[in-house]
Amino acid sequence: MTSNARTHQPHPRIDRHLAAILPGVVLTATIAAAALGLQRIPALAGVSPMLLAILIGIVAHNVVGTPGWALPGVKFSVRRVLRFAIILLGLQLTVAQLLEVGGEGLAIIAATLLATFSFTVWLGRMLGVDRKLGELIAAGTSICGASAIIATNTVTRADDEDVAYGVACVTVFGSLAMVGTPLLQNAFGLDAHGFGLWTGASIHEIAQVVAASFQGGHDAGEFGTIAKLSRVMMLAPLVIGLGMLARARARHEPSAAGTAAPPMPWFVLGFVAMVGVNQLIAIPQDVKAPIVAATAFLLSMALAAMGLETDLRKLAARGLRPALLGLCAALFISGFSLSLIKLTGWHG
């Protein structure tokens, strides 16, 4: 009887770990909940809860400071909670969505992504922007905004100030694209599908694409959303590729000697697996809706944690060159994708 009871007792080390991380996890969850609450205010309805969460975290850290008792849970939210949220993100995508875009549409999206990422990394070097920050802005612009930045940072391993700067860039310039792109549909003679593809291939965040593409009508809105989700699927190969490059760099660069190689982002395979699950199993909408909400909440927790580790003095030290990089990247992705659509005569 005694040995049986001992068998079912929690391990003391696990108890200590849970006790250490719980206060910080509760703090990041509270900030995420506050961000979602603020989004219900009409004036903030179009603002991503992830942006609100990181802003609240930054203000809290720089005004009152992040308490020591919260640090283990904050770090847990940045790492473990983030990875789990990205895995869940796969349940919002299906292979069928790729097929709806078609081969030529996917080729335009893929070419735009690769060209934008390469251009942004190159321009970042020319402007003297730190390589890690340049990679984050490149990923956020070329794929899916804040989600891509925090996923890419699992292998880039930049400072939280770099993450905050990157998120600010893609939010600001993505919002400008969201407002400006619909005004140009008629000027460039784009039909509903052409306009939908342009918004889906060029605007940063999913919510921004939805807001912009539906300005061109219902068909444009639906196709723009599908095109954007197809672009999000390319997050997995990009992050895995960056992970492989980072490991190779750690092995061959003298400056990296003595430092641990960045881990391979195996959680991205979980993202891919969830895409497969969503393709094979018809998940009821009343089940999927809470999963989508939970994914946004967990991503907001991760960004709240990053905000709680962000020092504004270090953020200001980055200067304006990364912001110029973000602007040039946004202009490039918009112009490049539009050029491909016009040159190919793509109409869906």
C-alpha cells in the first residue's frame, strides 16, 4: 500500500518547476487577456491582440519592472507556449487551400516570398542593420507578420528588443498597406481574383489581408484570404531552412566558437502535421473556433512575455535604419507581387 501511494506521488522536481513557472505564466496570460479585452474597444478593433500584448508588456517592464518571481514563467511563455501556439496554427490551414490558389498563383506567392526575403536581408546588410533584426523583418514582411517573426526567432535567437522592433515594423507598414492597397485596385486594372492574390501575396498580417481584400468584393476577399493562408504554409520550410543555415553558421564562423548551435525547429513539423490533420479530418466549426481563439491567446501570451523582457533604451539604440528597412521591404513585396500578376496576366 505504501509503495503504491509513493508511486503516484508527483515528482518533487516537477513540483518545483511548476511552482517556479506558474506566477510568470499567469502574468503573461493576464496581459494576453487584457489585450483581447482592449481589442473589443471600437477604436482598437482592427489592432492585433499580439501587438497590444507586447505593448502592455513593454510598458509594464519599463515603468515598474518585471518582478524576479515572474521571470521563469516569462521565459517559459517565450519558448514553450510559443512553440505550442505555432503547432496549433496549422489547424487553420489545409492542403486544399493550396489547390484553390492554383499552380501559377502559388508560384507567384512563392517567388514573391523568396525575392522579398532575399532583398530584405541584402538591403539590411547594405544599411548596416544587425543581421538578426534584418532576418526578423524579412520573415515578418515576406510571410505573416508577427507570427513569422516570433517563429523565426526560435532559430535566429535575436534579443527581445529586436523582436519588438520587428513586430512594430510589420504592424505599421502592414497597416499602411491595408489602407492603401484597396485604393489602387482600379488604377492597376485588377479583377477580383487578381486583387485578392495581390493582397494575399503582399500584405503582412492575416487580419490585414482580410480587411483589405474584402474591400474589392466578396470574391476578392475570399480569394485573398486563401492566398494569404497559402503563404502562411510556407512558414515551415522557411524556418527549417533558416535553422539549417544557423547551425551551419555556428559550425563555421570563428565568432560562434564556444556557443551552442541553434536548435532545429522541430516544432514546425508539428505545424505541418496539424495541417495534415486538418486536411484529413473534418473538424466541426464549433470545435475549431475555440482552437483558433486559443491560438491567438497563446501567441499573445508569448508576445506579452517578450514585452516583459524588452528594454526601451535598447530598443531606441537600434535607430531608424531598421524602420527604413521595414518600409523598403513593404514597398518591395507590394511592387514585386503586382509586377508578377500583371506580367503573367494572371486572372485566377
